[in-house]
Amino acid sequence: MILVLLSFLSGLANTANAQLMPLPGPVTDVKPALENKTEENKNESEEEERTTVRHGIITAITVPQPLALGYEVIYPSIPELHFFAEGGYFVMPLSGHLKNASVWSIQAGARFFPFDNWFYLAGSLGFRQVGLGTDISNLQVNGVSLANTADLRLNAAILGLAVGGQWFLSPKVAFSFDLGVQLAIPLLHGGNTSIVQDTPDGTDLSVDDADALYRITSIPLPQIALVRFIWYID
């Protein structure tokens, strides 16, 4: 009788163990597999970005011209160099005998990231023109104005040097700013003045003092990007 009872209890124990045995291929193994797949896709995406030329549209608030637009290209073989072209134009109306002041420039160059982080050095070549329009009709002889207006144009081929920083706000948008200087290239700067006379045919006089204009245009000007956004379109 005792042997029969022990045999019965042993059978119940074996049945309970069989019911509690875990199923093969637990569900918890699926999560690491998905994570590994996601990591592989991420690595493939990063590898694709490193082998693709990036293009960006530049919008900036700068000095000497407040507004500038440009274009940037990054080649995967030399990612530490960001090649760019920027240009800006601005006209400001003035009061009194000064009618207006204007400045425009265009530059092409590169930003160099030597440490593979936010810091960069920039260099560029370009052209700049600063203009000033004046009203000189109050210059009179015997009550007759000698001329109506005088316009001054200061032109210079320039070398731009700057140091700055750039940070990515998202994979498609970067923010940067820099401080620098525009240097006039020797022998490639000067200017001219144009005086409009008070005559029926509106005769123009060109009055040039090459030496004085050369000295004026040789003065270095600041080159500052207060805010620059680069919108990548690739």
C-alpha cells in the first residue's frame, strides 16, 4: 500500500515539473536581436553619410553687411574642410547731406576644423565695395549750385581671416559664429568719386585722387558673423 502511494505522488511531481518547464526560444531573446538590428542600421546610415557629399544653404547676420547668403559643400574624403561662398548687400538711407551708405561683398573660401570638434579657422578671397552718396547742392557761387551730388566708391580685393565655432542643432541644421578681419590685397584696391553737375545735360565729372583712395581702402575692416545658420539639403 505504501509503495503504491509513493508511486502515485512521484507521478504527480513529474506532471507538475512538465507543466512548469519553460518553452524553447524565450520571448526575451527577441529584444537583443532587435537592438542589434537597429544598431546595424544606424552604423550603415552613418557610413552612408560619410561617403556622401553634403550641400548646405547659408543664412547669416554679419558685419560689415548685415545680411548674407551663401552655399557650403563638404566632401567625404576631406570632412575637416567645409568649402563655402558667401555674399551680402546692404543700403542704408541717411539724412541731411548724406543720402545713403552701401556695402556689398562676395567671398569664397573654406573653414578648417583641425580638432574634429566645434572649433574652426576660416580663410577666404573676395571683393568688397563701400559706397557713400552725398548731397552737395548747398555748395554755391553767387547763388548757383556747383553740383547736385557726389558719390564715392571704395573698391578692394580682400583676404578674409576668421576664427569661430560651429555646433549642430539637428542632423540638418548647424549654428556657427566667428570673428575675423578683412585685409585689402596690395595693389588690388582703390576707388573713385563721381560728381553730377547742375547742368542741363547732367555732365558727370570724375575726380580721382588715387593715392588718397588707395590709403583709405587699405584700412582693415572687421569681418564678423554674429549668427550663421547652415541648412543642409542632402
